[in-house]
Amino acid sequence: MDKLSELLWYKAPAENWDEALPVGNGRLGGMVFGKPADELIQLNEDSIWSGGFRKRNNPKAYDNLEKMRALIREGKTAEAENLCSDAFYGTNENQRHYHPLGDFHIWQSGTENYTDYERSLDLVNSVCTTCWKSGGVSYSRTVLASCPDNVIAIHFTAGQKGKISFTALIDGKDDDYDKNEAYDENTLLFTMSDGVPYAAAISCSAKGKNISRSVDANRIHVENADEALITIACQTAFRTSDYEKLAISQAKAAIRKGFFNLTAWHIADYRALYERCKLELCDNSGGNAELPTNERLQKIKEGEKDNKLIELYFNFSRYLMISGSRKDTLPLNLQGIWNKDMWPAWGSKYTVNINTEMNYWGAEIQNLSECHTPLFDHIERMRENGRVTAREMYRCKGTVCHHNTDIWGDTAPQDKWLPATLWPMGMAWLCTHLYEHYLFTGDKLFLAKKYDTIREAAEFFTDFLTKDDKGRLITSPSVSPENTYITKDGAKGTICQGPSMDSQILHELFTAVIKCSEALDGSIKPADDDEFVRKIKSMRDSLPKPEIGKYGQIMEWAEDYDEAEPGHRHISQLFALYPYDLITKRHTPELAAAAKATIERRLKHGGGHTGWSRAWIINMWARLGDGERVGENISALLAWSTSISMLDMHPPFQIDGNFGGGAGIAEAIVQSHSGELWLLPAVPAEWESGLVRGLKARGGFELSFEWKDGKVTELEILSECGNPCVIVGTGLSVIGGEENIPAADDGDTVRFETKAGMTYKVTGF
């Protein structure tokens, strides 16, 4: 195992939750503190939320829609915002929020005056280990979260026989539970009926000649064992009515399997995903890469370099994706599946004005397409609710969502906060992820299933859009997410018409409809599809285009307003730069220069102060081809927005920065928007040599290559779909199998045909 880039390790236990280490199987999550004497593993299950679905659409919205639009057109911002509070907020302020499962405690003997302590998280095998010595005996405790066996497993060993003794129990959830008792001589049962009902079962086995083991009241006791195993299973009423029976069955089945078999199955399942992709950067750490993870992060704060820590961050983002988002689970929320609070920040919900989308920015490029599917499943869960919201609030066809959703797919406006609440673009943005998955995979069966969903998100706007005084089609009412503008007379406002981000998202959504329709066979499309696509093309042509404002920046609103907070964390007007490609360095240089000015203005006034915002900025600099700014902002992300556990700090903890940062590292090495591959587009000078294996690109390509002195030495491309390949560069040579493949230079790109399943070697960079 490589301590430099695939192991988080420390010489002391976690002092608080933010320093604990995460394990997960997509559905079950645990935060492991690594305390020898009084271990704490804080537990989560992805479907334990505060309650059921409730209707929240405001029935007064439609009757006031045209009045609202008129007030906005007339510049009567304060009156419009007062009307919003009355007629457009949800009839209940909040959606449901995410809850913890409970706290699992272990009080273990053999910890007096311990020495040689180390705790670690092995990213290669997805195993968390705590080791120490006491009284001349070596002890270890291993924690893993198995997807194949649906449990969290805890294994105890010691260097001498008969030395494992501990007491364990589960509590938490503010002591608000129904049962916490012995189910039988091997198993505890912990149940809850408030909110989403659930049951957690904890089974125990132990080996040894003089062993004493018992389950009494709500505790497990083990004395004088050679080794011991605990398995924790949890099921909820969200998925099955037999949740108690199923949890007990899974915990007991895992115990019977034993730790060796549990581990083997777990590692095989995990590695099948983790080993698809590899990144290596040259080591410039001057020995710092051998230090514990917390000390390496401190060195970054002091201005030192550590490429291997950047590797580690990239690998950790992939680890979190595999651990937090698997088939048939819920998508990653604001904290993934790791939350300790009954009332977490922002409800630990799905915030869809960037944060949920950012969670999945790295899924495709990092070769983890399957991990993207929980988001797609949740879009379908939202779809019917979105139809009701569209009809009841706006009298529109199609489906819509505002800036948040929850476990039930609630689509009504969330909370009562003028800068964010009334933003009708959530479903539109989410559905662009369906299109991105198709672009990366070329999966037409998937596209055939999801095209209606993409269409329905666009259909809402065929009714909702209105014209401004320039004849352009715009959203109204809306906001530029979470930001506040200042009018010419000095008044502050949030509600507006035609904010730049809305038009950019719609350009992407409408393009997705057009391209998907072109890709699909006519027999599997709706009967009216040709007419619908013609309408969408016309509407796309009538959307506002990105405009340059008085500071040389991309305008955020339809008017060239100043921001009340110039260093705001959201940079919504640059959706067109990333994740979309309406602004590119190569094809729209004037707009790219304005995008650069936009970022510089934000940073000059303190922008990037949250982890996810800094991660977004990394991706933006990558798209602008500025490797040095990429490097500077990765260092800033590590130094000021990363806890010693490597988890992103908003603050507080919010997992989107981990995924956005991981995506940004990949984006600096490979870009594939605009129908062309661009290798090393934004690599910092200190990444002078390195290699990647298994990065994915749009068009259905898998890329592996090495570089030295900033230049690619040889590229291997696996064509999965047989699409033509276009590479930024000139004079390149291509070999497929044993044959030279004709490659046509077209200005500054090279184009060649490919066959599905064939690997091509490209040289001459």
C-alpha cells in the first residue's frame, strides 16, 4: 500500500467528528474515531429522514404570477419580494431532513498507557484500521462497510490469545427510539418508528478457549477472546415493510460468513470500481509525503508543495463516491451518507442550485458511471411531484423543481429565503446529468429510457418562459442563486427576470433535447417529437446569450447590476464555462476573457471562501487552461477548506467540495467538451510528469497516457462506441492494432475514425 497517495493515517485518535474517518457501502455509513479505550462509530443509513411526504405547493402562486412579473418588469423589487413571501413560498416552510442512525460505542480493555498508536484509512481496500500496543500486547480493530453483505463489520484482534475484552452498545438519536434490547444471545435490536421507521441489528461472534460472551439488556459483552467480530445491519420502511426481519437476517448472515470471507467479498466488490482509474504525479514533497496526513496538510498551509497529497485527494474523492453512491441507494446529499446531527446544517438535503450536481461532477470522468445512477433514480422520484408543482403553481405542463429536494422528491419551494427560494431551475439542471451520462457512455438504451424525462423538464419552460422588452425568452420570476444585486438607485434585490444562469441552463437542456432526439430511432420517440424539437430549437435561438458587463465580466443578471457581495461564493453566471461549454477558451476567446475577469473579481473580494466554491473555481480555471491558477486553488482548497480527515469544510462539513475538487484535478489533465479531446490543458508546472489510466471522455473513450516535461509521451484510447475521435494537436500518428490509421489534420486538431472495442495508440505530441 502506498502511504503517499492511497492511505490516510494519523498518530492520534480523532478529537471530534470532523477528524473521524468515513466508511460506507453506499447505503450504510460510519465515522470511525479510532479511540482505543472508548471507540465511537457514528452511524448513518441513507433513508433515515425526518418524516413522510407532504404537499407544500402554494395555491396562490398562479393567480399572482402575472402580477409578480409586472412588478419585476417595472422595477418594483420590494413589492415583488413581498408578494413572493405571500404567494410563492411553500405552504410549509421546510422539506424533510436527514437523520443519523445512532452512535455505536465500544469500551475495550487492554488500552492502558497505550503506545505505537496508528489509525488509517486504506483507499485501495476500503478498510479503516486502528492499532496500538498496551502491556506488551499489540491490538488492532478493523472497520469496513460491505456492499455485498449489507453490513458494517468491526473485527478485533490481539497479539496474544485471550486478550480481547470489551463492552459495546448503540444509542443516540436523542434517545428517541423504541427498542434497544437483546434480540437473542448473539444480537441487539435497535428500532425507531418516528420519521422513517427503521431497525438496526448488531450481531457478535468471538473465538477463544476461555471466552465469555453475552448479550444482556442493551449491551454486548466479550471477555478473554482471541478475536471477535461485530456486524451492524440496518433496514428502513422506505425500502421494505419487513425492515426489522431483514436487518436481523443480514447481521446474522454476515456473522456466519466470518471476517475473512466478508473482507474478501468486500474488497473484490470495491476494487472492481476503484481500480478502473489511476493517477500518478511526480513527487515534489521533499519527504513530506511520508508524514501523517494531518502533518502533510499543515505543510500545505505553510506554503509547501506535495503532489502526492493532491493524488491522495483525488483518490479520496473516488473512495467517497464508491462508498456513498451505489446502485439502488439514494443519491449523495450535502453530507453524503455521513451526518451526526438531528438538525443538520441545511437539513443535509439535496440542494440542487449547485451542490447536488457538484457531487456528481467526477462520476463520469473518473470512470464511475454506475455511481451516478442513484441521482438518475431520484430524478424519476421527483418527476411526478414536479408535474404537480408545475401545474398547481404555474399552470404549466412538464415537470419543475426549485432549489432543494428531499428523500421524497419534494419539488415545491424550500424555506423562506429570498435569495434562493423562488428558483425554478432545479429539475432542468439535474436533467442535464442524464445527457452527460449519455455523452460519456454512448448508452442508447439508457437514453431511450430517459429521453422523456429530459423532454418533460424542457416542456415546463415551453409554457413558463416569457418575453422581455428585447423579445428574448426569459424566466420570470427567478433569482441568481443566493446572490443579491444593487439597483441604480441603491436598493438591494434578489427576485428578478432572466438571470444569466437560467438562460445558460436552458441552452444546455434544450441542446440535450435536440441532440438526444437526433441520436434516437424514430420508432421509440413520442409521435410529436419532430414538432417539439422544432419548437425547442426556435426557443433556444431566442434565449439571451452571455453578455459582458462594465467590469469586463460575464453579466450575472439581465441588467448590469453590482453585487451586494462582490466576493460571493456562487458564480452562477459561469455555468456556461463549467460545467457547460457555451464559453470555451478555444472557441469563444472574448467570452473566456470575460469569464476570467469574473473569477478574478470574485477572488479579489474574498471569493472561494467555502470549500465547494473553491472547487468550482478549480474547474473554471481548468476550462480556461490556466494551470498555475489550478495549482494555486487546489493548494487553497487543501489548506483552508479541508479537515485533517480530508473531508471538505464549507464550513461546516459539506461533501460537495471533495467531489468538485476531484473533478477539477481530472479536468486539469483531460477535457472532452466541444467534441474534442484536450490533453494536459491546465496542468500546473509542478505536475511536470505523471500518468493516468482509465480516465473517461465524452464520446465513449477511455484514456491512458503518461507525460514528461509537460508533454504527452504516448496515448492509448479505448473506443467503446466507435465514434470519430478529435484530439487537440497537430501531426499526430495513430495506430490501431497493427495498422496505421489515417488521421486528418484540421487546423489545430487531428481527427480519425474508430471502431468500437478497439484500442488506439497515438504519438507525436
